[in-house]
Amino acid sequence: MAIPTRLLSFFCLLVALPGLPVAAEPVLPVAEAQWQTLPNEVILDGVIEAVNQSTVSAQTAGRVENIMVDVNDFVAQGAPIMRLRNIEQRASLDQAQANLREAQARFLEAQAEYNRIRGVFEKQLVAKAQMDAATATLDAAKARLEAAQAGVAQAKESLGYTTINAPYSGIVLERHVQLGETVQPGKPLMTGFSLDELRVVANVPQRLIVPVRQHQHAKVLQPNGGNGIAATRLTFFPYADPQSNVFKVRVYLPPKTGGLYPGMFVKTAFRVGDDRQLTIPRQALAQRGEVSAVYVVKDGRISLRQVRPGRIEGEVVEILAGLEPGEQVALDPIQAGVRLKDQQQRNAS
């Protein structure tokens, strides 16, 4: 198809005019590799354990009448997990309440008699001995009333012991009794733990305990390679194990930390000082299979260079080899890869 003469003349004019602006490529964002002070850390093995792990025991005698939960069941705090037969305890409560009603009646009777004698005594119509006797009778009735009230409280508490409730939200680990079994006070009933609060127990060598105590900072490295979880606090055992000469340290995790469970082995990073390391922004690091690389930008040209990264600290990554201080790296590896491919095609043509 022939191009119209006017349109062809217009294209030729555009080519002939050297002063017309040419669309430029967008600026590729870069960052400079620079020295930065990072915490010096030592990595030690640790074991996850639950802060709340306990065995619930019987506080009264009785026969196991109902078991509401079993191993691996989740239980909310305060929920009933087991019931004992409570006929004896309920009868004791009924008797205590009857004693309380009797004591209340005796107290009201003694109080009325005391008020009557006191009114007559103030008119000096009875002897002081009668007044003293009425006072003693009232005091005794009041003491019996208080004892009856205490008896009711004790009976209610004993009845409450027949229903065993979960002390905290958690998971049942072990059941120690069977349905119909008779238990005595102190008999273990169930063992469980809570996943809401976890901690890591690590063994710190004697040569490291002083700087670890000094810095009081640690983080738990997740098994999936994600960001480290900063500890909320550390607890140091005040003595070393006489066999291995290591100090136990408890590293407490934030509440409701997910992905970790009691019994797991994890790596724990303890801060022992500070180091000056070469770093780049984390987003500039490109992973190509097992290879870590960055796109270096110099004099408008892009090159892909393999590097050896170290630890990741926040939004920066430590570079152990492959870069020099002051070199520029692209912050968008995908865009830099496209530019590099265009650059190679231009060089080949």
C-alpha cells in the first residue's frame, strides 16, 4: 500500500529536525553499597517450651464421673475438663447451710435479749451480772454465726473441687485417670500446656555469658527462614552446669507467636557486640536459584554480579563478598534485568 505524499513528507520532516526531544527511559532507582554498624551475633541452639505447662491434681476425694476432654483437645480457660461425684460434698454443704440458719436464729435471739437487758440496765433495774451474762451470750452467738459462715464457705469450696476447670487456655497432653476411678487429694488428673506464651531454653557457653548478659538482646530464627523474632525478655540462670560449664538462658517470645511449638529445635541469635559491615538494601538482592546476585549500575551501564550475602538485619543485607563500598546497585532487580537484556541486544546489533 502506498503512503500518501503529505504523510511521507511529515515523517521526513520529523527525521530532519534535530531539535525535537526524544523520549528517555525512566530513571532506574539505585542505592550505594556502604558500611554500616550491625550487631555482632552468635547463633546457638535452643529448644521451645511452653511457659504454662502443668498437671492438674485432685483437691478432694471422689469418683471420676465425667471426663469432658482428652489428649490433643483444645480447652478454653475456665472450661470444665472433669467432674467427680459430689454427693458427699453436696450433703456437707446442706448441713453447713442448716448450721448457718440455726446460728443466725440464735444470734438474733441473743441480740434481742441483749437489747432488752441493756434497756433495763440503763434504768438500773437489773444487776450488772445480768448485763454481763447477756453480753457474753451475744458474743458467743456472734462467734457461732461466724463459724457457721466459714463452714458454708468451706463446704462450697469443697463442692467446687468436684468440678475441675482449666487453669488457662491450652491443649491436653496427657490424661492420668479413667472414668469411674476413685481419686484422692493430690492424685494427678490431666497435664496440658498453653501455646499463647512460649520461650526458648538455650545453653550459653561460659566464654559468651558476659557479653550476652551485657547486651540483653536475642532473637529466635524461624525454621522457614523468615525474619527473626525479637525476644521480649531474657532470664539468666545464676549458675553454670557443673558437667558442661554452660549457663541456661530463657528467651521469652511475644505472646501468641505462631509457627513454633514446644519441643522444636530452633536457632537463637544472641547479641555479643557490634561489627562494621558492608550492606545494601534487602530489595536489591536477586535470587537466581542457588545464586545470589545484584545488578551493578556504573556509567549508565548495567551488569549482573554474583555476591555472597550474610545475615539480614531489618531492611538491609550484609554483603560478605562481591561488592566494593560506593558501588551502585539497582533497587528493582526485575526492571534492571529488562534493561540489561535491552543493553545486550543493542550491543549485539
